[in-house]
Amino acid sequence: MKKKLYSSLAIAAMALIPFTVKSIDKEDYTLYVNPFVGTTNYGTTNPGAVTPNGMMSVVPFNVMGSDENRFDKDSRWWSTPYDFTNKYFTGYAHVNLSGVGCPEMGSLLTMATTGNLEPDYHKYGSGYSDEIAVPGYYSNRLTKYDIKTEVTATTRTSAERYTFPAGKGNILINLGEGLTNESGATVKKVSDTEIEGSKLLGTFCYNAQAVFPIYFVMKVSKKPDACGYWKMQPVMNGPEANWDPDNGTYKLYTKYGRELSGDDIGFWWTYDDLKEGEQIEVRVGVSFVSIENARENLAKEQLGLSFEDIRMDAKKRWNDDLGRIRVKGGTDEQKKVFYTALYHALIHPNILNDVNGQYPLMENPDDGQTDYDRYTVFSLWDTYRNVHQLLTLVYPEKQLNMVRSMVDMSKEWGWLPKWELFGRETFTMEGDPALPVIVDTWRKGLTDFDIDAAYEAMKKSATMPGELNPMRPDIDPYIEKGYVPLGYFAGDFSGDNSVSHALEYYVADNALAWLAEQRGDANFAKELRKRASGWKNYYSKESGTLRPLDKDGKFLEPFNPRQGENFEEVPGFHEGSAWNYTFFVPHDVDGLAKAMGGKKAFVDKLQMVFDEGLYDPANEPDIAYPYLFSRFKGEEWRTQKEVNRLLNKYFTTKPDGIPGNDDTGTMSTWAVFSMLGFYPDCPGEPYYTLTSPVFDEVEIDVPSGNTIKITAERPETGSIYIDRMTLGGKPLSKYRISHDELINGKELNFKLKSK
């Protein structure tokens, strides 16, 4: 059926209207945020200081340590600079990732110590206590030195304050260690109180070509009694006299005045006679373009501002963004879960351009110039499912600039991003996830971007032969056969993700088909819709699941649909079992139900997934499963039951309060939508499935000064089932509504019951 194009002047104009935040009250929403949530149980969030979508983040680094306190990133797969269970602090890392599954960033480590200078992080690290973390601010006390440390941030810079005991004190910056897999740095003394330099970062998730430099300028507030460089000299180790890069002696340079380069280098400042309680401040500016830009970022974002000024501004920015959604009712615990999740959803993507508008071009050695906010860190396989839908609804000015960033990336290197990181494509995970994001954004009325260029880039990735197509290298059999066969790239099936690849392509092509149809590209749209139905090739009546196929169209034998649980390797599927993927056909749920034998068989099988623990709340392919029940009349209560159960079980205010990798805010966004009472159930389609909200009243600021109000009337605590609903004051009998209906309806009311 031909779908309506949401192109009324009123909706299209949303993209041109500045967003204004309503000042409803003076409530401090940051008080409901606990940045320690998700900092263990592989949530890989961190409690560091950052502003909403800021380039700079300043994070306590505790994954390196002494031999008896060692949680080194290389001793196990460790993808976060901080874990709540670790207690050995070796500095503050500048510019970090939140909720990712591969080690990266987390470098430029600043550290404060007392006594004689010690440049070896194994020895200068310290335990700590008195941790405090709120949006935009973090503090602790280093027990080894009795130093109070505090950090805060602007968009592109950090401010750090160290309160020392009486005696000798030191400030260090370690350019050798960090979370990144890359090595090599350069540092230069500019004056006794200022240094500048660069550090190489990259190789995210095994991509050896995805490397890039970060440039920095660092200033200390007081002239030292001495300062200089250090460099580690590796020692010979073992009977074959091999170099041991992790151990060595440290050489101090006290009279050298030019730049120093190497893998394990740093700079230090020493103060011989500090007074009790004396404070030394450190300011760091960064850029991904040049040292000059890092210095300009520092000057323009911090000129004349005290540490407290910067801290309070960061708090205000967070409060403004968090306050676009206001909830009432519910418990304090539920409010903390909600606002912490919303906080995590607003960390990535990040601003990439400097204050002067310069940024590194995508996959290009040159720099570009922008007059809008250019973004980076597009973990799209994760965020295309819900994060960008949340941004489109509540933060449209950010989402619009993110889409502009994606489209401009295609102009700069020929392709839309898949998993982009600071101007480099990492090719992490599968699919063509930028397509549903862009189509979804356009269909919801945010149209002020180059749709012609976007469409050409989308069409290119959907048609270019595999040998020339980095987005879909296995597109040839996908087009020819309607599926990707096992072993297309290798003789054996180890590490083969063929089914996962194809399922992602089906979703992308479904989204693109709508846009092609609207642009009059009828034959292409027809072809795309045919492709999007290719999931039927994978459905096996014998197993009752999707099942890998070989090049001859035969199902994989032997086959265990439960293989792949706990991230074990399994043919055909990436990071999951067949059960985690079988219901991932969001654009054709009715067709999938028909293949399974009808509504009852579908619902029974889906319920079995939850009852037998086959649902994985920590991974993306099955993230929308609870909402599929509501596609069938009379079964909507199952959605309400499962969503409520999952929220209560997996999302808490404890350090393990996220079920796994937050995936740059994706898991947290699932909680945000689910607690509000609606969820975007199919990427690329402007629809939401309704469920019972957690709160009694919700207000959401949306473009053009409107407010969506959601209310819930519950006779008693524990009333989670929907009895009746109204939208815009009119009775509502369906459980799936369009974005347009939600925006224009303005008020959504639920009357709940306990059974």
C-alpha cells in the first residue's frame, strides 16, 4: 500500500523553527542522574565530566594498575576507561567513549602526586575514596597522596582542580598509556606553564586503517619550580633478549627544550613547597584538526571563567536538555532510572568541529569548514533502532545536524557512515544503518538537509556491486538470490554473519523503498520491496526459526537454534542465536506471523522466547521483541507485562543497572521510551507502539513550542495493564500510532488496571 508522505508545510517547517525550551519550573533534573549506573557488568559507561554531546569528556582512568591491582585493558577484553569495581587510579583520560564494546580513545592522562617525582604509572597510581559524580562534574580523593581531585568540562575543553596537602607536589601528563590500541605521541614545552602536542588514536575494533590524531594544549595555573619531559626506556626481557614494551626505566629530561616524540613519553611539573590546601588548576583544550585550534578552543570556551563557572555552566546545559522531558509520579528510584538513561542517551554522537568551524574531512587528510554542528561517533548499528528516533522527537536541532553530518560524509568520501569515529569509518557490525535513520528523519518532518545527495548515496550503497561496495560487500548474492549464503567470503563458516547481514539489508531496503517511491523511482522501489521480503528464504518450518542457507539454498545441517547464546560464535548470526534474530523482521511482522502458522503460533513462540530465557536484553537484534505482541489484537497485555518486567529487572540505579553494553546510549534509550509509554518499533517507519507508562504525568517539549502530555490513571500501585486510551481527547483503540498523530494529538491518556 502506498504510504502518505508527511510533507505538509506545517511539518516541513519544523526543521526551520528554532527549538525553545519551556521554563515550566526550576526543578534540578541533574539530581536524578547517577553517572555510576552502567559502570560495571560490561555496561561500559563512565562517571566522567562531559557536556551534552560534547567532544571533551574527562574520565577517571582505573583500568591500569600495579601488579597486585592490575585491570589492564590488554589482560582481558576491556573497552572502558573506568569500572566501578576497580579502585586504582592512574589519571584522568581526555575524550572517551561511553557504552562501547571495543577499546578506544581514553588517552592524555593527567595525574597529581606528592613527594618525589615518579613517572612510572605502575608506581604513581593511587587508591581513591570520596567519589562524587553528577552531570558535568566528577571528584575523588587520592588516598596515597591525600589530594582532592575535581574535573569539569566545556564542549571542547576540560578544567581540573587539585587540592594538595603541604609539601612537594607534581602534575603529570602521560601520553604513552591509555585505552586506545594506537601508540605514538609528541609533546612540546611552550612555556613553564604550557605544553602542546598530539597523540595518535584509532584501530577501533580491529580496523588498522581507522587511525587519527588528537591535538591538545595544556596549561597549569601556577609556575612550577621545575618541569620537563620523561621517556620510558624498555628493558631486555627473557633468554632471547626481547624488548619488553611494558617495563623499563624512565629517563627524565630537565634541560631539553624542544619537542619530544615516542611511544611512552610524558611531561611533568614539580612544586617544591605547596601550602596546605593549595589548589593548582589544569586546563586542557583538544582538537582533531590542529594544535592551533586546540588553543583557540581553550581560549574561547574558557576565557575569564573560573572552575566553578565552568562547572555550573555544564550543570545548566544538562538541566536544560534533561528538562525537555518532565515526569511526575512514580518513585524516586524510577525517576533516577529514567533521567540517568536520558543522560546516557545524550552523550553520543559528539560535536566534531572546532569553535572556528573546522573539522577533519571524512576519510580524507584535509580539513573542512562548517557553519553547523558537525557530529561524529556514529555507532549506527546500535543507535538507528531508537536513539535517533528519540533525538528526532525531543532534540530535533541535534538530529538535523547529525543527518547533515552523515550526508556531508557521503560527499567527502562517497559513502554514508556505518560506524564512523572521528572522521574514519571502522566498518564495525553489519547492515546499512544510515538509510533508515535518514528516511525516518525525513518522514517525521525534519527536511532541511540535502535529500538529493542523501538519496544518491543511499541508492549507491543499495546497488553498487560487492567488490566496489564497502557498505554491502556481499550484495551480489543478496540481489541475485534474495539472501546471503554461508561461506561467501571464506570456505568455512566460522565467523560467518550471513543471516545477520541480510536481515539488516532488508530493513534498510524497506526504508529506502518508501523514499524511492516518493521520488518517482517506481521500478527501484518495487525492486527494493521485493528484496525486503527476502527474509522468507531463511525461514525454516523444521526449526521454526530463521536458519542459515548455503549457496545452493539448502539449510545448514546440523543446526541448533540456541547456539550463539552468551556471544559464542555461531554460523550465520552475529553476537546472538537464531532466537535473537528470528523475530527481527520489523517491517513485515504480519508476513512473519503467516510463515509461522498464524497469530496464535507467532504469539506462543514469541512468549516462549521470554519464558525460556531466549531473549537477550543486552543486544540489539531482539530489543523490540516485547512490542511485537501489540501487533495482534487481544495480545497487547503481553507487551505491557514484559516491558514492565524487563524494566524492573534490568534497569536500576546500581552500578550494574544496565543489562550490558549501553552501546552509545541504545540500551538506555530503550528504557527512556519504555518508561514514557511508547516505542519506535521499526527503523525507517514513523510509528510507535504504545505500552503502559511508568509515570503518572509526562510532558515532552517538541518543535514549534508544542508540548506532548502523557497521563496515566492507575487505581493502585502495580496497575500496568491498559484498560482505555484517548489521544487528543478522542478514544483510541489501536496500539500503534504515527509520529504525526502523536505530535498533533498533543495529549495521550491511559486508564490502567491491575489485571
